[in-house]
Amino acid sequence: MAITLTDTAAERVKAFLDNRGKGLGLRLGIKTSGCSGMAYVLEFIDEVDEGDEVFESQGVKIIVDAKSLLYIDGTELDYGKEGLNEGFQFNNPNVKGECGCGESFTV
């Protein structure tokens, strides 16, 4: 499988990278956090680490470490706006449950 971006998410990532003035792509990972156990981590990076998987979607490189890939393989990253809130949204087919606030998930 792979990690993919919607058109809207890709445009947003490209804009962030352009504003930053440099960058190879977007690192997507997970960390232990929240009441459900795991939370997503996003960061813009300048180099790939050994053991990383690199995917390309909509002209954007998405870098994922092997440990995180087990939990997020098949995820589609979107970007949306709801009322005053806007941000990246994760459509992860592996998720079995989420906490009430939506900050963490379990697989």
C-alpha cells in the first residue's frame, strides 16, 4: 500500500514548503500519546533517515519510518476547514477507535 495526499493536502504541503524556503517533503509518523494510545506527528524535513520509506503523491514526498508504517499504511492525508478550525485530517483504514477529542487513536 502507500500513503497518499488529496489535492487539497498536497497544495497545502507545497505552500508550507515554499514558505519555509527549503525541504525535501513531509514526515508522517506516530507517537505514543493521548487517551487512545497513538497520535499522528507531522514535520517538514530536509533529509531522509536510514530505514525510512518514501512515497510520492501529487508531487509531494511523504517520508515514513518503518515502525509508524505498520499503523498508518494506506492512510490518505487530507486538509480541511470546519468553522474556525482547519488542519490536516487522517483517513486511516487501520484505526479501530478514537478518543472523544479526536487527538489520539488505536489500531
